[in-house]
Amino acid sequence: MSYKYIDLTRKTQHAPDYVALNPSQVIPMLIAENGTLKLTQSLAILEYLKEKSRQKPLLPKDLNKRAIVRNLIVISVLDLQSVTNLRILIQVEKVGGSQTKWAKQYIQDGLDGTSTTSW
């Protein structure tokens, strides 16, 4: 298995060689099955790897521990990753916000299970 680092701060996700592989220009991306499978969503990648590596399980055997891991995955994918996505952070900066403060607040809220938004 090989890995390629994509530096979002240098916008290498827009480089022609990466765009040819992944027209949506996002990370992460997994290329598997000798290049016939391309996945660009974290949860799909995690599920694929979990099912592919049955000899070396990624999840604990204990049902409760598996549920906790899945809960953490969903927090990461839905509560943290989306609002700290570089596309979102660029927009935050355009409207006068601080990328660092925004990201830090939403990451902390997601990990704490709280929200700064009052409904």
C-alpha cells in the first residue's frame, strides 16, 4: 500500500495529477482494488477498510466498544470534519472570522458534545 500526502494549505488537491484521479478535489481519497475503486468519503473508506481487513479487525470485538468507536467516527465525520473543512474555513475568513478560532471552537464543541449555536 502506498500513500500520497496532499497539502491543502498549498492547494495540491487542485494539481492536475490529483484532479485526474479525483475530480471533486477533496480529501481523503482511497484508491483500491488495483485502481478500480475510488472512494472519497471518510465513512465509506473506513467501512471498506473494516470489511476488507477481516484478519486484522479495525473494530473491537466487544459490542459496546464497537458502538463507542462508531460513535466517535460519526462525531468526527459529521460534527467536526464538515465545519472545519478548508472550503468552509475560507468562507469564514471571507466574512471576517478567524479560521483558527472557528475551527478550534467547533472541534472542541464536537468533542465535548456541546454546541455554541442556540436554536
